[in-house]
Amino acid sequence: MARVTGIGGVFIKAKDPAALKQWYAENLGMKLEDWGGVVFHWADDQAVQSDSAATVWHLADANGDWFEGPVMINYRVDDLTALLAQLADAGIAPLKGPESHFNGLFAWVKDPEGNKFELWEPREPS
């Protein structure tokens, strides 16, 4: 049987795509390619080698309060403490976190257009 093998991309509608791309580049260190998007190469992610830099797909309760809207993106990060400090220096406070969970550290932030996203520093599950 043919099957899905992974997530090939994440696409977000933006009111001001150029400004929002710049915000993500400046504040989250996302390297924009010449064509305007970002390519994440899982081989470059050295956070936790046992998970082979896997991507999680999960359905959340529509009535839950984990996130607003129909979708939330979880970004893997290499050093959540340092990234939150960089964001603080830019005047950007997390909505919540950092929190320690069995599989890593988490924080939640909104971009300038109000999109809530999750930052995750993976670690070996305990």
C-alpha cells in the first residue's frame, strides 16, 4: 500500500510575507533561501540522535487550549535558553515556558501576525 512518509513542507499565509520572513530570519535564525523559503536538513539537527530528527504528526482536541486556530507549528531548536534570551533582547516574551517535559524543553511564542508556535529543545525521553 502506498503511504505518506513524512511532512514535505509547512506553508503559512501571511499578511506581509516579506516582513514576516525577515522576522523569522532575524529572531529564530531561519536561513532564507534565494527563492524565499527555508529548508531544514534533519542531518544538521544534532539535538537528540536516537530520534533521527523525526517529525511528529498529532491530532489535538478541538476544544483544548494547547493552541488557538486550526494548526500550530513546533520548531526544533538547538538551545532553547539561548533562543529565549535572544528573543527577550528583541523585546519578544514567550506566552508560556520554558517548561520541562519528558522529551525536552518547550516554550510558546507568537509572531508579529499572531501565529502561535511552539519551540522545542529535544532530549532523550526519560
